[in-house]
Amino acid sequence: MYLLYKIFLFLLIIISPFLIIIRMLIGKESTERFKEKFCFFSSKSLIGKTVWIHGASLGEIQSIIPIVKKFEKNKKIKQILITSNTLSSSLIIPKFKFKKTIHQFFPIDLDYFTKKFLNYWKPSISIFVDSEIWPNMISNLYNKKIPIIILNARFTKKSFKRWISFPKFSKNIFKKISMAIPQNSETLFYLKALGVKNIKKISNLKYYGEKLQSKFNPLLKKKFSNRKIWCAASTHEGEEIIIAKIHKKIKSKNNKLLTILIPRHINRKDSIIRNLKSNDLNIVTHSSGNKIKRNTDIYLVDTYGEVLNFYNLTKLVFMGGSLIPHGGQNPLEPARLGNIIIHGPHIDNFKEVYNFLKDLKFSIKINKPSQIEKILIKKTKYSQKKLKTKKLHLIGKRILANNIYELNKYI
């Protein structure tokens, strides 16, 4: 299996220039920083303790921001290196204006590149978020005796079956992990089966979120003051059309309705706008700064790092990736800000989270789009208060504190 993996990586290197050009053309690759994936680094490595955290994309990077904030205050740590694979995730870090923290793109998992990466950055600890397992990187970290942590680990039945199909190869990789903190019981079971010895049951780090209810953006609030708003967030291809049709039906009964649309990937912006306009909908993009008019139907959020501002203003949020067989997206951010969460049947990635929200009466499951229409007609007709989120915040604070406690053992 390891030989096949090496062959795959060799072929990937050969075709990588073509892949990168294509990704640049569709807005998924940085034209300036793509070289970091080939270990041409754009930042300096500092002498001293370096904590390295890797998350695949935007969601994973957002989940570890509270950890980074804690590490920024730790005097033992000289530098915090965050790596990721996607362009969107790289754009979120500068918004926080951290003093110790820098971002680089994760290198291709070729043995040569991983060794060069580790020799340059010299991390004291490596933290991989969610389900990021890279065989060559993990092997070289292990050989250098650098602790390997899997933080907020998440493995689905599908990914587990892929790993367990090659038992010797997978157990050789997973036995090298120093500690794993799974985000749910299912993942805990899979990690044990794959050979991880040191597992800490703490729960999902994404439960944590700073209290932001009082920090309204007054200009944004004023912008929507005369409209009945709701939000469709983290939508995927196909879901925007569903939302558009729902909006049109409700708008005929409530002409003050305005839908705030936050797609999961804003590089799809142009195709989303074309699809919305083909349904005779009037759109204002957030980046344009244009005023909302009486005939505006959709307010399209096409910027990164601002979703909390919108969750603060809304009371109902449809969470995308759930009306299509994607597995759902994390509903905790809007829930922490007192929103009722509407979701479809495809929530395999967040089963335990949704069960928890259901118990708190924070979520509503729908099986077909027409049910959203009924909910919105009922909820937008009357004023609705924000949900009380004290219990959710207390649980989140405890989970964050326990994660920090376990990570500090390796720093």
C-alpha cells in the first residue's frame, strides 16, 4: 500500500502544474503563495518553541482560533505556525492580527517535501485537526520524536472503511499518534480500531464560541432594519436554487422578506448570481457596499470572516450541506448566537451536535424544502426572541479548557 501511495504522489507531482493553473483560474489557488506547497516558504522560522497546527480548510481553521488565542498568551511559545490546504482558510488568519501566528500552505505529502518542511520549521509539537492524516508527514514527525496530536478528530464510517481496508498500512500510521481527542463517540471507536493508544474523550471543540450577542454591527443592523430577514448559510451547489424558489413563494405573501445567503465557497459567487438572476431575483452583494432597495430579494455575503455579524442579526438560519448528500455543516456558530437552526436530513458529519441542539429545542429537521416555507411563514409573521444560549456557552468553555489542558502537557 505504501508503494502505491508513493506512486500516486509521484504522478501528482508530474501533473501538479496543470492542476495549480486550473485552480488559479477558478479562484481556488493563490497566484503568489502556491509555491509554499513545494516548500518555497514565504515566512521566516524563528528560533524557539514552535507550535504547528494544521487544518484542511476554513471550517477546521476557524475551530482552532480559540486555541490559538490561548497559545498567543503562552510565554513558552515563540511562534505558532498554522497550515492549511485551501485559499479561503489562508485569508481568515490575517483578520485576527495575531502577533506570534503565521500561515503557510501545507506541503505536498512527498517524503522529500515533508522532511524539508520539518527541517525548516522545527516544530516542537504537531497538531492535526479533524481527519487530516498524511502518512509521510506523520512518519517523519515520528522519526524526529515530535509529538503528533489529532485534535477534534472526526472519522466517518466511509473514511474508516477506507483506512481499515489496508490494516497493516493504517495501523503503522495510527500507532505513531501521540494523542487523539475525538469529537464524537463514533470517532473514538474508529480510532481504537485503527490502533491509537492514547485517546482523550472530551467532546467537540466546536461547541466553544465567544459570547458576541451584544456586539452588533450598527451599520449592518440599520441596513436590514425595515426588512424581515432570515439566513441560509454554508450552502452548496443546488441548495441556492432551492432557497431562491422558497424565497419567491414567501415573498408573494410577505413582501418585506429578505434572504441573507452565505455560500460555503464564495469562489462560486458568479455562478450563484447567474442562477439567482435566472429566477428573476434582485441581488445585492455584501462586498459591493450597495444599499438594499425595496425590491432586493437576496443579500449575498461574498466575503470571508463576517458570518457572525449576520448570525447576530438573524433569528432563523438554514444550515446548508443538509438538503444534498454532503453530510451537513457545523450549526454551532449560529446556534450560539441564539438562532433556531433549520436543517435537512443529510447531517452525518454532525449527528451528535444536532442531537444536542434538538434536546435544547434549538433545531428543526425538515425532509423537503416545502417545510422550510411553512416554518418561515410562521416565524416571520410574528416577532421572535433570540434563544437563550447560556448552557451552550458553559459546555463550550469547559470543552475548550479541557482541550487546552491536554495540549499543554506536550508544550
